[in-house]
Amino acid sequence: MDSMKLFGSRPKNQFAPRTISMKPEQHSGKKLFWIVLSIVIVLGLVFAAWQYAKSSIFVINEVKLIETIGVQPDVVPRDQMSKLAKLIEGTSLLTLDVERMDKEWREKFPSVTVFEIIKKYPQTLEVRYTPRVAYSQLASPDGVFLADRNGYIFAEASSTALPKLTTDASVSEVGKTASAEGIMLGMYLIKGLRNTTPRLQSIVLEEGQLEVKLASSTLILINEERDAVPTTEQIQTLLAKFEQDKKYPKEIDMRFDRPVLRY
């Protein structure tokens, strides 16, 4: 009998290392563990970053207010702006909503036309602002107001040497806009008729037109769309003729192609 058969045969690879294969449930559990661990780490980093942002390192300790141009008259409420800036101190520079702050400050301070809010890390906020330039005064039953070149009314007037136009109550409020064309024409007429005879008394800005009143009780009606230079020159010529003739009309209507005189 064959000796191998006598003592029995040994299976192949009996002493080879065994490979242990994991069950599908074990694979899923290990994968889920690493996913949960990653989420915990990310949440921890986010929380740490939030706490870091709220820490004293990026807390605003100074708000610098910088006026880019000096204007006369002084209509910017600097005291109010300083008080509002104080309320911002102590807040986080990182989480400050610049767009929201810009909107709120524009609403609170209509006398300022531009705000530029700059974060200066680590603890400073810089606010640059450009005041509106007063171009004329608008007098109404509700008071006297300052308007810029575009007709925007941005402040109440105090003592100023700016030319004054009279208007009705419909635009006599801060935040409203009067006719820019009417204001421009009115300002030019004030300058051009300053030394004429009879003397200029007042200019009333109404909807769509100007009423120019002279010391001779003459009333001049002008469309606000008329060109300032030729209109002023035409009025100067008419007044010179009236002075020569010593006869003044009660009304000069310049709302048409040619002036209409009414005596």
C-alpha cells in the first residue's frame, strides 16, 4: 500500500496564512463611524471659528468718522453720527453687516450723499462720508430748507447767504425733491437780475414754472424748461427798454415762443 495512503494525505496549502473576510455589516458600520466622526470634527471647527470671531481679538474698539470734503454751510449732524458710532463699538468686526449699516445710515443722515464703510482689522471700523453741497434755499410755509443741485432737500437751513427761492408746501420736507431744472433756472435768474431796474423781489418755484416778482409790481411767468442764459438776457433787454420808456407792464408771460406783455 502506498505510504501516502497509509498515513493519510495532507491537503494543499494547509500551512498557508488564512485570509479573514469581513461581513458586509462590518463594512457599513466602520464607514458610518468615520462619517459621524468627520461631521463632529467639522462642527467643532465651525464652533471654534465662531467663538474666535466673537472673541476680543476682532471686537470693534474704535469707529473713525472721516469727512471727505468740507462744505459750507455745515449741515452734517456730526454729534448724532458720533453717538451712533459709539453704539457700534464692542461688536464683532467680522460679523458686522456693512450693507445693512450703509442703508441705515443713509436713511438717518440724508445730508450725506456717500458712505464708505471699511473694516480695518483687527479692531477698527472706518466710515468715510461725503456731505451734500447746498446749492439753494427753498422757503415754504413750513420753513426754509437746503437743496442740492439735483433739487434734493436734505436739511433745514439755519443762517446762510445762499440765494433763496420760494416754493409751496408740497416739497417743503427733508427727503423730498424739488424741480432741479426750476432751481437751476431760478439761481441763474437771481444772479443775472441782481443789478437790474426795477429790483428783483422774489422768485416763486411752482409746478412747471417760475414766477419772478419785481419791485415795480411786474410779474414774469417762465417755464422751468427754458434755457437759463437766453432767458435771462431776454429779460434784461426788456427791462432796459421799460426803464428807458418809464413804463412797466403788469405781467410778462414768457411761457410761449415770444413774450406776451400785459399792461
